[in-house]
Amino acid sequence: MVQEKLPPQTLLLLAASTSGSLQGASSWRPYYGPYGGRPSHSYGRPHTSYGPPDSGHGISNSLHGTHGVSTGYGPPKASSLHSSHSISGTFSRPMTLHGSHSVSASYSAPSGAHGGHGSGSSYGQGHRPTSSYGQSSGQGYGHQAQYQANPCATFISCEDDKGCPSGQYCSASPHLPQCGKECLPDLPNTYSCDRDYQCRSNYCDPNTHTCRLRPSPPDPCKGFMACQDDKQCPADRYCGESPHLPQCGHECLPDLPNTYTCERDYQCRSNYCNPNTYTCQLRPSPPDPCKGFMACQDDKQCPADRYCGESPYLPQCGHECLPDLPNTYQCDRDYQCRSNYCDLASGTCRDRPSPPDPCAGFLACQGDQSCSVVQHCAPSPLRPLCGSECVPDLPNGMNCERDQQCLSGYCHPDQYVCKPLCYGVNSCYSDSGCAYSEHCSPSKTNPQCGKECQPDYPDMTHPCDRDEQCQSGYCDPAVGQCKSPCADFVSCFDDSSCAPNEHCSPSTTRPQCGKECQPDYPDMTNPCNRDEQCQSGYCDPSVGQCKSPCADFVSCSGDSSCAPSEHCSLSATRPQCGKECQPDYPDMTNPCDRDEQCQSGYCDANVGQCKSPCADFVSCSGDSSCAPNEHCSLSATRPQCGKECQPDYPDMTNPCNRDEQCQSGYCDPNVGQCKSPCVDFVPCQGDFACALEEYCDVSPTLPTCGNECLPDRPNMSPCTRHDQCLSDFCDPVLMQCKPRDAPPPEPCCLFGFTRLGDSCYELQRSKTTFDQARTQCATQFGGDLTTVPSQEVNSLLTDLLSMGNATSAWIGVTDLRTEGVFEDVNGVPQVFTQWGPGRPRNSISRNCVEVVGNGFSNAGQTLSPGAWNDLQCNKYRYFVCETSVLPICPKL
């Protein structure tokens, strides 16, 4: 008898060739259908074949004469044999015999014999036949057919999880393993698993490989660099809705080239969006942006609530009047601020502080007798609010009120002008030597006597060449006639009423008319008494001359560059020039902000005044004398005064030497810094997360922080489980680590990884960027993105993509270091490549590589499985991690 080993899911009719009883050589053989593969479970309509049959998908065979019989997969509905045959077989459906036969059958369905037959029927093992048909004379050829029950006859198999109903998964049968896979009920939480489909919660923890509730998904927008408007983006980008993470809002996108659709100029590389076609184009020649622009030269040309500054909208047009700035805004002068005060120390607008005493150090006088010989007592020109001070006597020709004001000692009582002492003689040298209403001119009556004092001319009578000749005190140079001095005089109230580069001062030609606008003085020319009179914007009060503000300014870089008893601070008189050395402040005088400014060496930060360092110092004897959340330490601000109570230190700020100094209550002695006790604690979730000779257990030093990896214990150490021991054996009686005689373990991979050579590979079913994929491979598995040194590895990657139903995945190949020169993540030049058509594209932005699987399409082009494609590293893809083979399998 010839038998063949067949799959357990189907039934096979076995037939033995007989000797001399069949005409010709008749035999039974299995037939696998027209496709030659595994049987198809098809229960189609049976048909009868006369002669050799040609198919086996659910058919019934009938034999007439002497034939070779073949059976197919699937339960045949009936079989009939006509004439004389010798049959041995296993059936699951009735079989009818016609002619003379000797049949013995063991089967699960009835059998009948018609004509002259000898038959016996047995239903299962050890049962008597319940029926027999025909004669049992034994006529025939002495051949026998036997029927046996198939254990997989009613077995319902499955190929994968998709073939099972909801609440079940496909796995090897625990009861009929020989029959293959069947649908089993989903597993509850804490049961071991290897994929999500096995679990009722539809989540299999990849770390512990047990069913549990699925954790909350990560925030897809975590780390997303959002923007609110175009100004937050670089010059070559604009702010628009993210094409990759639209739920996260807007991000900076590359500017669009010409012809692309746009909404605003900022989206275009050309910085111009055509408002008619709404496409990016080269900007047409712009109109003059400054046409109609209201420019200003300085703050004086602006209204009271505005200042003159560079236009934020048309900077190419220069300066314009801008609204005054509110407090906290950046400024460089008082005029910019609504509060009319710019704090030069911080460079921001704020409320003006209480002004210092303007008369500090002022030397007042009570009368001319309190002044020197060449001085007189008069209202101070620089600090008029402080009263009178000694000022230099006036030269001849200057306005005066009394003799003591003049160098000559004589003030003309009518003209109120300083005159020479020899005034009153007939001859004169100048107008200053003449009486009031007189001027010095060549004598008309006695020209040989030279000049003499003559009565001033009435208006519009005699020709004149200077003001002193006129009764009105004004000679119009245009017509050479005396006139009323203020007839056509244009007065001014203050500097703001003058044009740029002019200031309002008493008229030098017609002082009796008051003030008029005069050109600002060049440096070192006319005397000045305020900055507004100078073209440079600075009047040196020490010499009364216009100067470049920083011409003789001696700056300093720090307190160390100053003499003893001096400090380096912003100049109070010329702040635009920066810092200069200034005398240290006495106690309780000038405001201070640091110790170096004080003569006592201590600036009280609470009141901003210099003080004796230990005047109000409160010392402490120990931590117990301080309030909660404070400790007793040497004063950081006044160390010369000893110890004081100080606030406990936050983590990683001040150096510490004991726990009482820290808010967290823990001072790390290794770095001398306050830390949270668990800040650098490395927890573990199980032994699988630890190194080879480590186990996971409660920390003996920081038990409040949880479990950590601890070194495996040597022999004779106490233990509670095997994985705590170096020998991997804990004696259950003695509860001690003991040696175990066992062969060395075989190298293996982490669970779920596929081994090839000395490396292990696994497709990770979460999409991420290239850099994040490398980080996850390193932190979760101690590996990196896979290298691809050969076609064998590339074929394995293709198989992993196919089994994982992934279209592509990151591999560890990049040209980030040198454009066009690809190397693996270890820096080794990539020799083996499998580029798809037209790849790599050698774009400066496409620096990372993916391997593609089934169904991959890019830019309308389909790549075959296993091909490589270069793309941007910030794209989201699946990835394949590679690790080294472990010397022993990890403990689960």
C-alpha cells in the first residue's frame, strides 16, 4: 500500500493498487487540483468522470471498468465504483459499490453495497455495524476498503487575525496543534502577548509584552515651532498653515517662487504678490515711496505728543514724527517717552524719579561785597532757581545796572552799558565812550580831532552804517537808514519755534527786541550756555563753548579702570558718551546700585543708598535661629559682617555644602549643588530594561524614587528570585545565590527582532523624523538606524516592510556631512546602494534615505520594493532599528 502524508485540514482518499483483480494497472493517487498548490476549500457541484479524472475541487468520482482513481481536497459527496475493484481508503461521505466486492469500512457516514457483495460496517472504534446490504458470500477478489476518522475534519482554521471575528485572534491551536491555527478569544490585561490584536484592550505593551490599557497618545504638536505672523519667520520664509500638521496651526514655510499663488508679498521670494492675479512676480518699478512723506530733522519739529525717529514703515525716507512711547519701551532720550523721561541706565521709558536737589553744591552770595575784586553778585545764569552767585564782571559795551558789574567800574546811568572810566571827554574811540543817545563818529566840525561823540540820528534822516548811530538803536543795513529796531523784527519764544539747525537766543544785532532764531554755532566759535545752541548738540559748561560731545570725554570700561575712591558709571552730564570715572558716593547721598559706587563699600539694595555695611545687619548663630525655608550662612552681600539668614537655594543655582541649604532638602555632595533627590535617578520598569548582569529592584539609597538597575549578586548573597543572581539561580530553600551547572546560553535578539548574522533588525511601527528615529533606537534598544552593507540585508528590510504592511522606512544612510557623499550613521562610506530610478536627486535639502516597500509612489513615479529614495530629514516615516546580537537572551 502506498500512502502520502497530507495536511491535517483536509481528507485524502488513499487507494492501493491491486494484483490481478483490476483490468490494467489501477491505482489511487492524490490530486491537488489544477493549480498544483494547497487544496482549496470549495464545495462545488460534484460531477462524474469516466476515465482518468482531471480535477479535484470538491468532486465525486465514479469508476466504471478498470480505472486509476484520483481524489481531491474537500469532502466528496459520494463515490461509486462499478465492476470489480480492490479498495482501501479513508472517506467522510458514503461510498456506493456496484458489482462483486469485498468491503470492510470504518467511517463516519453510512456505506451501501448493491448486487453481490460481502460487506461489513463499523462506526468508530469498537462498534458493531448497524446495517448490511446484499449477500455476504465473500464473492469478489479479496480486496478490502477501510475508513478512519480524521481529527481535523471539523477544525475551523484561520490564516491571520483578519480572518477572525471581533474579540478573537488567530494563533496555533492549543488543543489540536497538528491542525494549524484557529481563532482564540482575545486576552485580558496582564497576559503575555506579542501584538495588539491579541488583547481585549487592543494594546500590547512593547516593553513588557503584556496586554494593558493603551496609554494616551503623544501630543502630535509637541515641539512644533508655531508662528503667529510673518515677522516671526526668517527672511526667506512666511507664516502659513502647516501642510504636515494642520492641526497644530501655522509654521514658517519657504517663500514661493514666481507664478505660484499667493495672498501677500511676504509669501514670495520676490517679495511681491500681484494684487490682480494673486501670483508671485518680480516687483514692478515702485513709485517714489517718499512722495508726500512728512520728514523731520529733530524732535522740536514734532507736536508735543510725538518725537522724531526713523520711520518704521518707510525707513528709506528718513525720520518722521512718531507717537511717544509708553513705559517699558526702549528709548535713548526723554523726548521719546510719554512720561518725558528715558532711564538711560536701562534704556527704557518710565516715570520720572524725584529729581535731585538742583542747588546741591551751589555757592550763593549775599551781595557784591561777598565776591572777589573782578566779580559781582548776580542771579545765576545756569541755575536761576538757586538764587544769586558770584559771576565775572562785564566788559565795556555789555548791559549793566550798576558800576560793580563792570570791569571798568562804570555803568552808564542812561544807557545801562559798561563804559570806560574816561567817558565824558569830547573825544572818543568808539561808541562805547559816548553818552546815551550819542555815537562816536568822525567830527564834522573838527575832523582833525578825529572822532567825537555826536547825537544819535532820528529815524529816516541821516545815512547810517551801524546801530549805535541811531536813536532807535537800529540801522537797517538794507537801506542804510535808522529805523525802529523792532519794526520788522521776527521774534521767537523758544527753540521749538525755530527751523532745524537754529536756536532761539537774544538778538545780537537788536537785543532790545528780545529773542530771535539764530543759526546753531559751530564748535569752538560763539559762546554758548546750553546744548540747543550748538550744531554738535553739546555745550561744554566748563568753557562755555560748543564741542563734539565726546571730544574730550574719558570713558571707562569698569571700576577697575578708575582711580581709588572712584567708580565707573554712566556719565551724568554726557550720557550719550557712555561711562566715565566718578567719585564714590558718601553715605545716604546719591542713589547707588552696587557696592563699588560707595565710599563705605556697601550699597543697600533695599533703599538704593550707600551705607555702613553692618549698620543694620542681622546676624544668626545657626539654622535653628532662622525662619522656615531659610538657613544660616556667610553673608553673600556683606561677608565682612558674618553670617545671616538667607533663603534656601533652588535646585542647580547656588553652591551648597549641606542639605539644610536646599529647598529640595538634598545637596548633591558630588557637584555641590541643590537637586531634587530623584532628578538624575534612572528608574527601570523591569529586568529587561537593565544591562546583562543587572536586575531591577527598589533603590537601597533612594527608595522614594522607585526601582533602579542594581548589580547582580554573587554567590552566597541573599536573594528572592533567580534574576538577582550572577549565576541566575536563587536557592529556594536557603534563599541564597548558588552556582547552577548549565550549558552557556545561545546568543539571541530582543523580542520581536529578526536576526541576520551578528545583528538584529525590527521595523518600528511609529512614524517620526530621521533624528528622532535614531534617538528612539538608541534609548529603547541600545542600537541605531540600520546600516545596509549588502543585498542580503536590503532583502531582509524589504521582507520586514512587506510583513509590516509599510510602504517605506528610514535607514541609517545620509549625506548630511558632505552633499552627494553618502555614508552610514557610523560615518563609514556607503559602498552598497540600491537607488531607485533617478535617485539620488542630490538636492541640498534631501539628505536622508528611506527604503521602499510595496505600493510606494513619489511624484507620480512608483518605485519597486527594496529601492532607495532620498528625501528631507524632517519627514515622518517608519524606521528600522539595528542592534547587536545579545550574548544571552534578556530576562522577561
